[in-house]
Amino acid sequence: MRTVLRLAFDGAPFCGWQIQPRDRTAQGDLNDALSKLLNQAISSMGSGRTDTGVHAKEMYVHFDWEPELATSVKDMDHLVHRLNRFLAPAIRVFEAREVADDWHARFDAVSRSYEYYMCDNGSPFHQNFAWMIDNKPDVSQMNAAASLLLKEEDFASFCKCGSDNKTTLCDITEAKWVKHDDIWVFHITADRFLRNMVRAIVGSLYEVGRGKWTVQDFQSRLQQKNRGVMGTSAPAHGLYLSKVTYNNL
């Protein structure tokens, strides 16, 4: 039977989502917990990858299992309840449901949304979950530069060197900074993202916000399709996978 989980995790303890041979990952913790609870070897598949330190407010994960072997699990609600007892507090499962045998957490996703948190007031409560910057940025200029992303198709400018992407084409449908309480949040949605793409975008937009680049500078650099001329990637701990959208879930 194929089951999908909706979960969230704090990225701080993990070397990313995807399982690694010697490092602790969110997927590794989940696989271990599921295997122990369900009394069988479980290999999960997530809706996407996150780098070391990146958080997820919403991640969908599917896995296949044989219910007859999991005698301690009564139903889906019971699965969620018991699984959370097996997991460390850094991961929380909110929902489990049965899906078709060919449903896929990664390939069936039609869009993904990220949020990036930036704080300019030195609040001690955001040190581990937002990028703490020294000066208040010009967010109107950052948003002017961000709007250019909606007209772009090829994002080679934000593609990490050495990535194995078959294409650097993406369709961004949202890219804007919004004030939430005492932090600035960058909201971005696309059909797909390249590795390190959002952090590279945020780091480049900040060059505009702090007055080092004009919006025209940002546009000119964007057109060069060269990662080397864009800004430094923003720190991982300010980034959150916030929403994954499906047409068949």
C-alpha cells in the first residue's frame, strides 16, 4: 500500500532532507522511525530536497508498506500518533492518507513555495531562524528587482556550479517581499527550483536592498546567465519550504 505523509521539520539538526551515508538527515530519521514502527524496511520519497539547515513547514512524503506486517498500527490516525512518538521533536507528522500506487510525492507536485526570513532589528528570538542583517534594506527596490524574475525563464544565473540539472528553465509565478510582524519575508513560488536557487536569489536581491546594485544592475547581471556575477547565497537557516501543491491529492 502506498501512503503519503504531510510533515514539517526544523532543519537545524539535519544535513538536509536527502539521506546521506554518514550524516544525519530528515529522510534518514523518518525512514528509521517508519521501519521500526511498521516492522519492515521502509524507504520514503519526499516532495523535494532541502540543503543543510533549511527548514520545511510543509513536506509531502510517500512510501510503500505491507499493513499486515504492522500489527501495532490500527489506522492512519493511529499511524500518525505512533510515528510522532518514534520521531525526534525536530520532525512532526500531521497527516497520513492512502494514495494510488503510482502517486509520487516529487513528480506529481505542480508547484512549490518557499519563504525566506530576514530580520534587521537584532531580535534575539530570530537568531537561529532568520538572516540577521545589520541595516534596514530598501525593500521597495528589492521588490522591483524581484518582479523581473516573473518575466524570466532561464535561471542559470542562480544555478549552483556542478549541479546536474538537465535544464535551468523554471516558471516563477510569485516573487515578493512582505513585512510580517518584525521580519521581512520573501515569498517565491515556481513549478520547480534549481539547487540553491532561492538562497542565491535572496542574496542577490539583498545587494539591491543595501544599495550596492541598482535594479538595472540586477537585471543586467541576470541576463548574463553566470552564477559568478550574482550575489552570495543567503544563509540556509532563513529558508523554509512552505507549500507543495498537487492536482491529485
